[in-house]
Amino acid sequence: MDALSRRTSLRQEADPQVDRGALIDLRHIGGILRRRWMVLCAAMVAAIIVATAAYLVAEPRYLATAQVALERTAERVIDVDAVPPTADPDSAAVDTEVQALRSPELIGRVVDRLRLARDPAFNEAAGQGAPAAQPDLIGRQRAIGALLGGLTVKRDGLSYAISVSYEGNTPAQAAQIANALVDDYVSGQAGSKAEATQRAQGFLEKRLEELRTQVLGAERAVADYRAANNLFAVSEASTVTQQELSGLSTQLAQAKAENAAAQARLSAARAQVRGGRSGEELGDSLDSPVVSQLRAQRAEAAREVAALEKRYGPRHPALVQAQNQLRTADQHIAAEVKRIVANASIQASIANQRAASLAGSVAQTQGKLASDNEASVRLAELERNAESSRTLYQAFLDRYRQTVAQSGLERSDSYIVSRARVPGAPSSPNMLIYAAMAVVGGLGIGVLLVVLLQLLERGLETSDAIEEALGLATLASIPDARTLPGYRKSGLPAPPAELLIKRPQSTYAEAFRALRTSIQFAEAAKPVRVVAITSAVPGEGKTTTAMGLARAMAATGGKVLLIDADARRRASSRQFAEGVTLGLDEVLAGEATLDQAIVKDSLSDACLLPQRLDSKGIGLTESPRLAELIEQVRDRYDLVILDTPPVLPVDEARVIASMADGVVFLVRWRKTPSKAASVALRRLYDVHAEMLGAVLTLVDVREQERAGYEDGGTFLKAYRHYYAD
């Protein structure tokens, strides 16, 4: 497992529950802002200048505020329902009234009342030319829009109060408009109710005339139908026919009873007469007063006869006279009985005829009642229609009377709590608001610029970024010597390649020693004796790094050889030695030996195999002896450093890198595009080059410290006393 894989595994094992991709690195963000502080300051200054200019040129505005409130209880002079219903206001009602106070209709009435359409402040065209004879509808709309632009209507918390504020060019006009709005709003509510009442009265009057005609028509239809069908009612429960049938039924029952009694008397009398009964029995049966009187006379005569028979003989005149009187009484009784029987027969016949006549009348009346019942169904329908019309007419009549009674009692559902006063000082421009806008705007623009610059920046800055983008471990971070604290003002005491020797205790020298240690302990397929120094593009500091690494290795007593393998630039040869007569080309061509071509470093024990500056050779890899040469020097030196050309422009770098035991890939701080580095690495992997890791070069220590990156430069102040720059 290589160093990068081991480091990644350790990070994952440290906190496996944390999704690092979802975390926000505040320290990294703060470092970016610190690094771009000049951009932030410039944006802030520009925002302050713009805000100051805007504040100075802004026109003063004056704010006037009036307040209205909704009635929570309605005053009821008369206990009738109002035409426009009045309900206790709730939260939705208050919010609705807020919108009503901003309605174009209300604003238009205020514009017309104050003639704002003729004011240039509300209508720019008002001051141009002579006034138009016709109403300026477009100018009126402009005035309404201008008034709405300065109007603010809001509910005061959760109360029933509403604040109406207007911000105008002059104090008096601002107060006038605010007061006109609340006045028109309150009066408009009462006017709306009065108009609603008048509309209701007109509607009810018209409707009452129609309903009155309907009621009269319905009642006339009922009366006509009653007359046509003789359905006059004697009482609420019965009609004439029903009353007549009831009377006839009573008379019929009485006649039947009388007929039965007469028939009974006649039958009894006839039966007694047929049975030869005496007049005395007949009298009791017939209950006649004449018979009773005659019976008394006969009884008296019978007693007298009985008395005379005891005293006289049968021929005694007194007895004969008495017997004659008795026979006369019996004759009178018999005659009376016959008369009574005849009279009973006549009475029985009369009773029978009367009962039969009443039965016929009842049957006729019952037939008429049946036909009346059928007509009553239609009559009931007509009466229901008439009653419905009367009920509806009465309801409308009552409502009309109520509406007339409450006319003139309409009140607004709101009242004015406080009127707007003429403001004594302008409400805008507000210096604090402009200052806040400058600060917020400056910071916003600055952060936006920082983000934009950060997105446009394609370079790599930290070891973590190299590991994530390239998959390589960072071997070392080589600072830009000009940015070190000791050299910022006084300048470099020596060229960067010589600074390692002349300032061995400096931060710069320590960076190369760190690179040397990382190479020595790097994990590779075989011991690292030959190291190729390469990069993706030119200008990454390959030559300086190769020379610094060679001198750092030589300072420890090791035998080190630096081979200038860049046939295009020959930068190592230019800096190490001048006037080279024999070099790498001659060794490969067999025109010189290795010992003849090697040059000794004047500042250290390092050796250099240079190239002649006037050599015409284009590529070293065209000679098959380069690989043999590398194998030859591998056994003679502890470390062989190959200073190769960049990978992307020169393909020779890949071939040379494949011959080395390991490759050190240089990435210039913030300069090397990550895409270019990725492409170069892919090409190196294609030739099976052994990648040891990456090195950040030309790091601006001051910027790195300001940005707060977790690399060595961040803690420079903490351990500066360890170095002697």
C-alpha cells in the first residue's frame, strides 16, 4: 500500500460516520477570503463610494402616517338586520381592508379630489402645454401609479388598527394625501352602505308591486272558483254542503224513529182490536186522553150498575138506565178507538213518507258532497298558492319597512384613530440605511468576485487538493524564495539554486531536505536509485528542484549525479557549468567517456552530466545507449537525478521517466492546471512509470500563510525561530 492509500485509509478509519463531502470547510473558506482580501476591500470601497454618491444626490422624502381602526361592535339604533351586514372583524377582514386601502378605485378618488393629475410630481406631462379640455385619463393613471409607489398600508401587529403612510416630496403634501386617503376610506364605507340601502329600497318597491299583483290575482282565482263550484264555507271546518248533509242526516234519523214509533202504535192498536180487547186496555195501550176519560166514565157507570143490581131487579128503571149508560160508554170508547186506529194509520203513513223523502235528500246531498270534494282539491291548491303569495308579499313588505326605517342610520365600519401630522424632518435618505446597503452590497459583490475568481482559478494549492485531483501523495512543498519573510524586503542573497548551500538553515533549504527524505523513504517496486524530475508544462521549477535535491543529497555525504536529460532547454547545464565541451551527447555517441563528461559542482560534492549548449541533438531517447548509461551510473552513485523536459510538450519525457526507479511530479502552486496535470499523469502511467509523488513548487509562503492552508507555510510564524534565513 502506498503512502497516499495509507493516508486515505487512516482518514476514513478516523471517523467513518462523517460524510466529508457534505461538510463545509469554514477554515478553507476563511482562507480564501483572507487571500482575496484586496478584492473584498476594493468591492467595499466601490460600494461605499456608490452609496455615498447616491445619498448625496437622493431627493429628500417626507413620511406622514395616519391610522384607522375597524369597529369591533356595531351600533344598533333599531333592532333590525341591516342591508349591508355588519360582522365583528377578524384577522382575514383586517387584511382585506388593508388591500381595500390600496385599491385603485380609492386612490383614484383621492387623485381626483386633490387634482394630483395636474401636479408635475405625479404626472410628468401635466406641466407641458396648456391644460386639456377633456379629462386626461392617461395622466390620471400616472398619478394613481405615482401615489401607489409612495403609499404604505400595513396592519399594526395583531390589532384592528391599520397604518396608512405616504412618503412625498413635501411635508404638507404627504400629510394631506395620507389624511385624504383615510377620510375618503371612512366616508366611502358609509356612502357605500347608504347606496346599498337605496338600491335595496328601489328593488323592494319594484318587487312589492309585482307581488301585490300576484296576491290579488291568486285571491281572485280562489273566490271565482268558490263561486263557480258553490264551495262557500260555513265555518273553518265545514262547507254549506257538509252542513246541509249533517242537518239532513239528523232529520232522517229523527223521522225514522218517529216512523218506527207510529208503526209500532198502529201495529199494537190493530193487534188489540183484532184480539177483541176492551176499551180500557186500548186506552192504556194507545195512551189517548179521550179514551182515558171515557174509560173513567165507563168505570163510574159500571160501579153504578153493580150497585143497582144489588138493590134492584133487572127491570128496574134505574138499573136499566145505568146499563144503558154503560153501553153508551162502551160504544163511545169503541168509536174513539177506531178513530185513534185510523189516525195512527194516517200518522204512520206520513212518517213513512217523510223518512223516505229525507233518505232521498241525504243521498242527493251525499252525491253533491262527493263532487264538492273533487273541486276542493283544486280549491286547496289555489288557496295554497294564494297563501304563499301572501306570505312572500308580507315578508317583502316587512323587509321594505325595516329598510325604510334604517335609512339614514348608516355608519362606517371603521373610524380614524389619528390623523397624519406634517413631518418636521425627511424620512429619506437615511444615512444608516445607505451605510448598511453599502456594507451588504460591498460584501456581496466582493464575495461574488471572490467566488468567480476562485472558479476561474484552475491551479492546485494544497497537498489535499493534489491527492484528490491527481491521486498522488505530496512529497514536499518548495517555497518561492522571494516570498520568505527574511527576503521580502532585502531580496535574495543568492540565486535559488545556490540558496540551499549558502543558507543551509533556512526554510528554503529545509524544504529540499524534506524532499530528499520523502524520496528515500518512498515506497516503490524496487529501491529508488534513479529519480526522474518532470512536470506537465514548462516553468514548473524542474531544474531548480533537481539542483536543490542534488545539493541536499550531497550535503549528507551521499554520492549524487544530476543528468541534464532535457535536450531542448539544457537549463541544468546553463546553471551548473559554462563552456561545456563534452556532455551527454558525446557519451551516448561513444565520443567521450562518462568520467570525461561529468562536471563537479563548485558549491557541493554533487556531480553533473551536462549537455553542450551548442549541441544539435534533438532527442536523447533515439540512442539505445541511454538505458545502458542509466544502468551504469545506478551502481556508481547513491542517487541519480534525471532533469527531464515537461511531459505534455515533449514526449521524450515519458520514455526517460520509464527508465527511472521513480518519478517526482512537479506542480507549480496555483499555476499548473489540474487538467493538464491529470493528462500528463495519464501519459506517464501509460509507459508504466513509477510515480513516487508530487511536489508543490514556487509556493508563495505569505499567501499560503494568509489563506490558512494546512501545509507547512501556515505554521511558519510558529516555528520561524528554528530557521536562520
